[in-house]
Amino acid sequence: MITSDLIKIADNQGSVCGDKSHLSCEDSSDASTGVCSTESEGYVNSYILSPGGRRYFKPTVDASRIPFRGQVFETLEKGCKFYTNYGGLSGFDIRKTTEKRTEEKKTIILKQYVCNREGFNDVDLGSSDCSGSKEVQGRRTMSRRCGCKAKFVLKITSVKTYYVFSFVELHNHPLVSESGRHFLKANRKMTVGLRNIVFDSSKVNIGPRKTFCFAKELYGGYANVGATLCDFRNCDRDLKLYVGERDGQMMIDKFKVMQETCKSLYYAYDVDSDGHLTKFFWADAVGRRNFELYGDAVSFDATFDTNKYNMIFAPFTGVDKHDKCVTFAACLLSQESVTDYSWVFSHFVKAMGRNPVVIVTDQCAAIKVAIRDTFVAVNGLVASKHRLCMWHIMDKFPMKLGNRLCKETDFMEKMKTYVWSSIIEIDEFEAGWIAIINEFKLEDNKWLSDMYAIRSCWIPAYFRNDPMFGLMRTTSRSESENFLFSQFHKQGDTLCEFCLRFQSAMDRQRNETVRLDNESNSSLPVTLSTWFIEDDAANLFIRAIFYKLQEEIMVCCYDMQIKRMSEEVDGVTHFEIRDVKVMNKLFKGSVSRNHAVCSCNKFVMCGIVCRHAFCGLKQIGVIKFPKTLVLNRWMKIVESGTSSISVSVSNDCLKMEQTSLKMTEIWFDFRQAVNKAGVQADRLDYVHKTVKQLNAELDNQSGDFADFTKKDHMGAMLGPQPVGELTILVPKNCKNKGNYFKKRLVSEREKALNKSKKRIRKCKKCEAVTHDARTCPLKKEENPKKKGKTEADGDDSRTGPEKKHERPQKKQAEFGN
């Protein structure tokens, strides 16, 4: 109860149901006045017997809540609110009907409100043929109307106030009991607080049903939520309708505002000849700063089904100092062409200021051409090297060569020995490849010949001398990123929703980085050896990298055999070391007190000192970690040097978040008060009394909160709707190779995998997964709705003369003898 009262204060809505003591119905009987009272499940059956034996039900509420003839209200809205609250307390909903205006149609002089069960519904049994089958099968619906005569009429006075002209209190139907009154429309409202919950939950891909269950726990019960599951779903629907066809324009306008508050944000977009959005690229200040620190190797891979327009989503992913994924930038594309990828890569260079050292992708031909034409050596930039994902190529071996060869022989084991190894030289790899091909008589296999022709793009032996090329050999980093984003995105998301959920994913990723930073800076890992260089490494390196160095140190102490050691010349000692762990392979190294070099080139490829170098350093008595072997990207405190990229934001951006922060502070303070009260009843009563008193004070205050409409609230959450003609239209429905309706050749293996998965419910008309055949847009185009009642025959909720309702006569079916 305390929580629900606080929520009313946060929403500034006041009490809807009033004092709970007025909600109970007295179980009494007064035979002298003809009043009887019984109670059944869901309804309060307190009725009055008329002389004719008809039952009339009278609400049982406090006298101060009951309207009376002559009662005056300052405005029409206050009179409507009073009667609505009265209906919520009594157990019925109201409906607006008759309305009369002045001749100028400006001022309402009379307004009538009735019980929502007033009048009758028209009955249409439908037409049927001789066989008894109906032409159109309608939905089974229920009718609540029973001709109730309860009403509340307001009329204007000479001083522009309104008084109760007529009031009928009795109803001809049972009233809803207290246990079911929270389902009444009078007691239901999606307040600002509830809409915030729905909106914030949608940013982390929590649907209306789970959000409703969470609100129940937060508010202390379903009855205290003040809305139903259907209301939550409608709110989520309204958010999408608010965006509508303005999706592309609103997203670009939002990025313009974000760039004004944070100058380091970079974004670019492109439209087609008709104005439809086709390409969008963005990189925030944190992503650009991270590229300066960790932009040695970049993985780029496209994923699908992240938005309602089927635009492909492709993030630029790297490896941070914790050996975790870090996102530099991202893009949305309507096509997978060379032109589109070249456009994205060119803006990536503009945003980051340089080319990536190496970029890892799959075997997409369009990406390959775009990288060759874009990441080139121009204007002092170093050309990027393109590396293909090894996993994608190795995964194709069973499909291209057959399962018998790959799974029933030792072909794959022998091939992996040379393909995955990063310690063998190029000539050793080529000799081993040719020997395996000849052994299994695969000289004429075209696919193997093609893979061998491009071996310099995916075999590690060809990247041994390139700095940091060992950080990524596959696009698994991108696959991990795509899995992270899949937890936030849905196929039916608008672009505005997509950007909000993308930011939520970034917040999770960056919060994990901060957590790991805090753990590494506030504690030291346990060392396993007595060598002082291990203690020095624990103070210098981040925890994840230290554990890798610790493994190398322990191996160097137990599994290395020094075969030859030269005399020290100019401070440098040469070694030949046999590695027991790697097939007794012999490695050559040169060490000094300030540096170390090894033929395995692990430090060159990954930036981590190898076990062979440690063995040499230990042999010459080095106890301090050489500074030349400490890379900036692996240190606890990464030094960014001079950078023009600022991650600070302006005060205007902070003002935009003040309201949200203030609500968070209110909740925090309230929780603190409840925690201090503990389980002591007197303290909890004091907190409850204080909250209710504050709630009543806010309810009596006349503020401008009523002017804050649902549309204004959605504008505050999603951004204002553009004014005037749209210059950026929503993207056309894209058809890329990863879409669910794209027709392409599917292998037998993929068919088997898809068959084993759980079947996804799709629309039978267009095969989309965001709706079914009942709500398919194609159905609406094929069968446009017929116009129902004309404007002159409008329903009771519209203004106009009151329509007299008569109970319709049921049609009698004629049957032959």
C-alpha cells in the first residue's frame, strides 16, 4: 500500500479510488424500506425492490462522494472527474453521450454522462443459406449493455461554471465488487510512471507481459498497478504508432541533437532518389576513443533480422585490454553491395582518422572489393590488411569434401596441424599442405585449389611477422557481439527503438569494462612462483593478461630445455630452447635486460611475452619486467596520449536527464525510509500516513501536469515528431541474403539444422514473423473494411443528439415442416 501511494505521488495523479474504507459494501437488510443486500462473486448485489418487483441497485459509498442536484463545479473537466471517481468507487464505468453547444460551437452548455451499460447493442444474427452454413463467420463477442438509466447531466451557469442539472443514482444491474474494481476503466490509467516502466523495459527487450508481472511485484499486487496487461500492450503499441512513418526522420533528428550535446559523436546517412533511408553509420565518442587504444585488429560481420525494415546491422568489433569485445562503430545498410560497403568504410576512416591495421571478415565478395578500394595507403595512411575468417573456411571442409573423408579418416587432424598453427614458417606450411593433398589424392579438387590460392589471406603462417595479427583469426568476436545484440533487438523494432536498444547493449558492455577495471585496480592476483618478475607483471598488467603471462612463466620454469646459450655480447645473449609442450620444437631467441626476441613471434602477433623469452630472461637473472615488452593496450592504466576526441557532454545533455535522475532520487529516498522503518508496525504506519498526506496535498494542488499529455510524454521518451514535410522517409523493405523470405539455394546440412529447430510462427500470407494472418497488412489491402454506421448514426460516445435505444427484436429462423 505504501508503494502504491508513492507511485501516485510520483505520477502527480492524486487518489483514484479515494479512501479504501469507502470501497466496502455493507451487508445489511432493511425490510421496512425495501432494501436488500446480498453479495455474489465479483458483484455487490445491494438492491431496492420497486413496487413492480424490479431490482434497482444503489451504490454504497461515502456521502461526500455522491453527486447531488445543484452541485457546482468550476470546470466541465472537474465535474467529469468527480463522476468518474464516483463510478470507480461505486463499481461502474461511465460514458459520455449528449452534448449541446452554443450557436458558435465554441462553448458547451450541456453535457451528459451515463453508465456504460446504458442502451442496447444491435443484434445481427447473420444470413444463412438453406444448408445452414453462414456466409461470414463473425467473432464471438459479449454485450454489457442492458438499458441502464443512471446518468449525470451538467449544465452551464451564467458565470461559466457548471452545475448538476440531473442525476439518476439507481442502476438496473449489479455493481462490481471491490475485488474486481481495478478492472474498471475509471480505475485504470497508464500513468507517467507506468509508461516509463514499459518504455525502460522495452529498451532491454522485455515485453509487455513480463513488464506487467514486474509492475505487480513493484506495486504490491495486480490490484495496485492501476492497469491491465492489455493496457501495457497497448502502450507498447502506441510507442510504435507514435513513430510510424516518421521513423527515419526522427532517428536522424535525435542524432543531430546528440551531436549538439556531444561534439565527438560522428554519424552519416544516405538516401535514395525517392528520399528513403538506405545507409546509416554512427560512432560515439567512447567508441572512437576505444579505437585509438585498441584499433589494432577489427572484426566486421553483418547480422540480420534486427529491425522491421530488414536492414542489415554490422558492428565494428575489436579486443580491449581485458581481452573482451569492444564496439568501435556500427552501421545499418539496405543492400550488401560494393557501393554500400565502400560508403561505410570511407566514413569509418573519417570518424577514426586512420585505417585499421587488420580487418577480419567472412568471404563476402562485396566486402573484399570494398576493403581493397577503401582501406588504401593514401594521405599518409597505412593500407589495411584483409584477413578471412579461418573458422568459416574450415567449417566448409565436410560440405566440400564429404563427411566420409573428414570424419572417418585422419585427414582433418593432419590438416589442422598445419592450418591452425601459428609457430610454423610459410615453407613448412606449404610443404605440409602439399603432402596431405597428395596423400589423400585431392590434387584435382577445385575448392581446395581455390583455398590454397588465397592462403595468404587466412593461414596464420603468413601473418607471423605482422604486429597484432594474432589477436583475431576468426570473426568469433563479431559473432559474440551479434549474440549480445540479439538479447536486446527484435525483428519488429523501429529504427528509433533499435537505437535505444543498441545504446542499452553498449551500456552493458561498457559497465562490464568498468567492473573489470575496478577488480584489477583494487586487488592483486596470487603469484605462483618466487620470481620477482611475476610480481612486477601483477602490478603492471590487467588481470586477464596477467593470467596469460603467468601461464607462460610457469611453463618456462618446468617445460623448457636450453640446448645452447651464447656468451653475452653488447648485453645480448642468444639462446636455442627446446619446447617440450610443442613437439620438442626448437626456438631461437635473443635476450637482454631491457628486451627479448623469439622466433615464435608471439609478442609480435599478440603483444604477450612468450615462454621462450621468459626462459632466457630468467637465465640471465632479470627480475624487473622490461619496459619495452609492456604494451600500452594491456596495462591497468591505459594511456591515450594526446587525443582530440572528448567524451564529455554539455550541460544541455545533462538537463535532458534531470527529470529521470530526480525520479530515481525520489525512489531511492523512499526505499531508504522504508528500510529504516524495518518491520516495526508503528514506524511503517508513520511512513504510510506521511505518504498518504503528501498524496492528498498533491491531489489538491492545481498545476500544469494535466497539460502533459500522452503524446508529450512519448515525445520526451522517443523525441519530438518532425514538423512539416518529411525529408527522410523510412527505408524500403530490404531483401538481403540473410532475410527470412529471401529465396536462395539451401544446403542439405542447413535444411537438417533448420528442421531440428523449433518452428517459428509465421504469417501464412507474407511469411513475416512480426504478425499473423489476422493482422497482416496484405489482408487489409485485399479486403478493405466496409464503412459501418454513418457519421449521422454515430455511436453514443460521440457528440450530437441523444439516440433513443430500443430493445431489438430477435430474428426468428424459419424452418420447413
